[in-house]
Amino acid sequence: MKKVLLIGYGGTIFMRIENNVVKALKNTEEIVKLIPNLSDVADIELAILSAVDSTNVTPYDWTKIATYIAKRHDEFDGFLIAHGTNTMSYTASALALALGPGLKKPVVITGSQLPLGVKRTDAQFNLENALHAVVKASELGIAEVMLSFCDVVLRGSRTVKISESAFHAFDSPAYPPIAHIQSTGIHFNNYARRYDKSIDFKVVPQFDLGVLTIDLVPGQLPTLIEIVLESGRCRGLILKSHGAGSVPNVTDFSFIRLIRDAIDIHRVPVMVSTKFMGGNASKDVNDEPAVEAIEAGAIHTADMTDVMVETKLMWLLAQGYRDTASLRELMTKDFVGEVTTR
């Protein structure tokens, strides 16, 4: 039987209803009592690291989880993380980068829309299937960070949350699911990442907090952002663009001078991503507003999710990559399957 470490990190999935009061689960016995089938799937050890509402998860939490997994990496066949749904994609993306391509064990993160023990709950379904996914992945030698929810297993570095209430709450819009959960079992596709003996496992769990993301909207004044740049506290700027990397480029609403000033005067690298799920902020577009942004020095971020663009920039900045030339190369480099390279 596979040995799995179940990490509790808050969220609805690790809650139960008792006398109409929501309470956090505290030990393995409580979980097994509510879901007795779990003990038949794997030898489970529980480690509750936090009971935080995932809305309040920060990069410090990503560091905490990644460091803990690295510390206990050799003790278990796989890791299952119970987490709140609000920021689950951020944690999955961050852990994928922090644990890196040398990871030798499967790491699956899951959550639920409803607590355990209530009618129609998806908590039991998701937790059982996520555990099965860890075991199956371990048997197949699959080693990457994954997100299991409803009837799919997704590459963690490609995920986004798409609904606050639907049971099918997560998607991977620019990359297909790496496994499907069916009545016949969990079926992994061939492109799930297997562990590579030639790469040493090395955790790089730091993230820079000086990243600012701006969702561009019509009529937005770039002067509002200049104030932040002049403060000296911003170390990376992300513009979520209209279309495939286009930013406003005319009259007082043009962001072109802001991009130049950020890079040349304030030494702040500027990324341009797309706000559309499955979109691609490509450097090869010939749309004039997108071309001008590139000529001004902005870095386009290909088909990465906006979640991954943010966590990846935080991760690279924390490693000391601050100049535009280095980031232009590294932001579109594929570390853990997070971006399509051509």
C-alpha cells in the first residue's frame, strides 16, 4: 500500500458541520470516520499546517508548503493537499515552480465547494479521487504538481478557477487535462510528466512580494500607475491586456510611455499577459498596439495563465532576476510545463 502524506491547509474541504456549526477537522480519525474508504486506498499520515481561509493565503504560505514537502519528500510515495478553492490555482502554480522539474513524487491539490457531512457535498468525491490520483500517479512514476477537482486532474501550473459555485470549478484552458476520472478508474494521458532521475530534486521556494498586476480597462489613466512606480516599492509590473497583448497606445490613455519609463527610469520590468482564458500574449502578433508595447520593452508571456504569469514573475524576481533581458528569456522558458514553447 502506498504511503501518502495528507496536508491540511484550510478550506471548505477540511470542514465539517456539527450542530449547525462549521468546525475544522483536526485529525486522521475524524477524516476516516467521515470517509472510511480512504484507509483502504493508502496508508495516510495527516499533517495540518494551517486552517487559513484561502483568500488569506500569501506567498509565505507557498514557501511553507513547499519547504515542508521538500523536508518529507523521501518519506512518502506522494502528497495530497487539502486547500481552499479561492486561491488554489495560485498555490498549485507556485508549488509547481518551487518544487521544480526534479520532483520525484506526485503532489495533488484538491478542495471542495461544500464541507464534509452535508447533503450533495463534493468533498468526499474530490478527496477520494484525489487520493486515488496520487496512488495511481505514484504507480506510473508520474511526478508533478496536479490539481484534482470534479472529474479531471489538471496540470497545476496551467490551472484557473472558473466558478465560485459549480462543482466543475477549475479548468486548464490552454492545455488538456492530464487525467480523467471515470467509473472505470483514473486514466492518465501520456503527456503527464514522469520523474527524471537525471535531475536533482531542489526546492526553490521564495517569492518576491513587489509585483503589481493591472487589469487594463477602457479609459484607464496610466498616471495612476506612475505613482506606484515612483514609490520604488514595485519590482515587477504586469499589464493584463486587451486581446493578444495589445495595450492602449493613443492620446492620454496610452501606456507606451509608461512601459518605457518603468523599464528605463524605474528599472521595473513590464510583462504583458492576456485576460482571456486560453489566450496567448504572443511576441509574434502584428497588431499595432501590441507591437508598440514590445518595442517599448514589454515582455509578452505566451499562453501562460494570468495566475502563472504572476507567480512566475514573483519566483524569478526572488532569485535575483531583475533585468528585462534576463526576464524576457526566462518568463517564456518552460520550467514545469507551464508554457508552450515552439
